Amino acid sequence: MSAVDAGPSNNGRGFEPWGWTHVRLDRLSPSYCRVTFDHPPINTITATTVIELAELVGLIEQDPDLNVVVFDSANPHFFLAHYDPEHDPARTAALPAGPTGMNAWIDLLVRLSRAPVVSIAQIRGRARGAGSEFMLACDLRFASRENTVIGQSEVATGPVPGGGSMIPRLSRLVGRGRALEILLVADDLDGPRAEQYGYVNRTIADDRLEDEVEEIAWRLAGFEHDAIARTKSYVDRVEALPHA
């Protein structure tokens, strides 16, 4: 039994590992799982979210059977909102650095990008601030054409987005000029504009989003794990994937 398989069954298809409360994981096959953000009311990211995602990434890294992980949301209006330390500032401050030596949030994003699996963000609703940072750390991003709002709003309120760590990643996707527009104007982009800029791989009609992502995920699930891992590593080497 692989690392991600460890846990009580849920109708034979999924499980709730370690009492996670902000994410749900459904193991659809040995090579494919879905992770659903489910932290009402708007999927804010807190210290608990970071801890659970860090544990999840650890399981993903150790699983020799897993090829693809799809991230989606139980809330059709919010994929993943910004970081919110309001209710647990002490826990946020106390989070230890991760295995990379970086702070816990940046660490899990870097490790997700480097993991030998394909990570797919299935975006419906808002993904702003840290939610956008998570989306950018995924390998592929498919968004609802009618129901997507993404952006980096931090500059409008003072801080540097992601502490500067995600800026090289965004610049490589959309180019310098558009990255500066996204970061400095700090306005929201809808699905078509995000697709035009390269922020997402492509947009899909909302009523077709899950079906098309499923088709892609199941196709990837049938490939050789080693071929996926080596291809990712070669692309990252050529593109000089930023460490954060």
C-alpha cells in the first residue's frame, strides 16, 4: 500500500487522512487522486491549511504509484482565497521551516512544483493572493471561462506578493510586462484575460470544466510514472524553474 493509500476507506474510493479539516482527498485510482479545498466560508488559507497541505505534499513525494493530482474546490465561488492569519497569528508565526529550509508556505509550494507527479489546478471562482500563488505552483491550470477571478492584490495594500518568491514563476508564464501589470495594477483578471496572458493554460466552459480536466487526468494516470517524473525534471532544468 502506497503512502497516500494509508488511511480509512470512504466507500472504497477515498479517505480522510489524519483528521484533515481544510482539504479532502479522494483516491480515484492508484495513479490519480483529487484534492478538494473545503474550508468555509471562502477557503481562506490559515496555519491549519498550510500544515495539512505540507503533509499532503509529503505523501505525494513518497508515493511511487501516483501520477496526477487535481486540486479543486467545494465552493463554486472561491477556489482558494488569500492567507488569513486573523484567527491564529501565533500558530502562523510558529510554523517551522520546511525541508527546503524555506518558510512553511513557500516550502510546500516549491516541493509541489518539484514533485514527480503532475499537479493540476481546476479553477472555478476566486483565486487571489496566496490562492493565486498556489495555483501558480501547480504544473497545469485549467479555469472556468465564465466563473474565474484571479490576481495578486498585495501591492495595493503594501506587501510584496509572496514575499517576492512567486514573482519569477509568474514572469516566466506571462512575460515581464504582463507580470508587472498583474502585480502593480493589482486588479482582478477574468478567465478569458487570464488565458490571453498565459496565467492559466486555458479556459473551459464552466459546465465542461470538470469533464475535460477528468479526461486529461485519467490520460495522465495511464502513463508510466518514471516518464512523467523525468519529463518534468527535464523541462524544469531547461526552464530553470525558480526555487520558489
